[in-house]
Amino acid sequence: MVQLQSIFEMTDMSAFMLRLIAALTIILLGLVVGNIIGRLVRKILHSFEIDKVLAEQGLKFPLEKFIGSIVKYITYFIGLIWGLAELGLTTIILEILLVILLVLLVSFIILAFKDFVPNITAGFFVHRKDAFKKGDYIKMNGVEGEIVEIDLIETKIKTKNGDVVFVPNSVLTKNQVIKKAKKS
């Protein structure tokens, strides 16, 4: 009876070891494939000269590299989940990862919008009240000049010496602004 029990234990252990080796192989392949696909996506996007087009529009954001990295990490994640599924740990790990990702996503969204929302709200207020118009001469917080442009997020002011100052609309609504007669 003892010999029969040890044979079953050895069979279970060897089956687990095979599953562990398979899981590690899948995860390693996911890393290799992720790197290859990430580079391939980056090269394809580079052939369309996306970063160059964005730079011509005044946006200096490495979109090719960013999208390539996203594809790479998604592939890593798929390989990891597939490897964990081989071990039978998918549901527990997946639930933990989803909670972590949700917390990170909510944190990033809150951080991204903490300045954006007040500026948009103030932008609506500035447009609705019609307190300032393009061409008005204002003084505020040591900045003095002519309003060149007012959009929903910021107001551009051109100073006497030709500098252009970008003032967030929330600053316009929170601080004292003196509207002056135009300088001649």
C-alpha cells in the first residue's frame, strides 16, 4: 500500500513539473514574441512616418514607440496569463491583476484630469460671461499684455516685448484681472 501511494505522489509531482516547465516556456515565448511584435509594430508605424507628421503639427510625442510598447506589454500579459492558466492559477492571479490595473487606471485618470477639468470649466465660464475678448489688454499676476487667443483650456497673452504667455483659464477666474484700455 505504501509503494502504491508513493507511485501516485511521484506521478502527481512529475505532472506538476511538466506543467511548470510548460508554463515557464509559454511565459518565455510570450516575452520573445512580445519583443518581436513590439519592434515590428514600431517599424510599421515608422514607415508611415507618424512621429514626423505629429512633429510637423507641433506635437512632440513619440507615438510610434508608445504604441509599440503597448503592443509589446499586451503580448507579455497574454503570455503570462496563458502560462498561469497552464498551472491552474489564472482566476486568482487574474482577479488580483485586474484589481491592481483598475486602481492604477483610476489613479492615472484622476491625475490626468485634476488640472484639465477646472480649466475646461473656467473656459466655459470665460466664454459664457464674455468677460474677455481677443484683443483686450489685461494685467494679472505680473503678466500684462494683449489677449491673442482664448480657447477652452488656456488663454494666450502677448506681452509688450513680444513674449506669448499661456495662462490656464482656471487662473483667470481665480485671480484678480484688470482689463485695461488698449495701449496705443
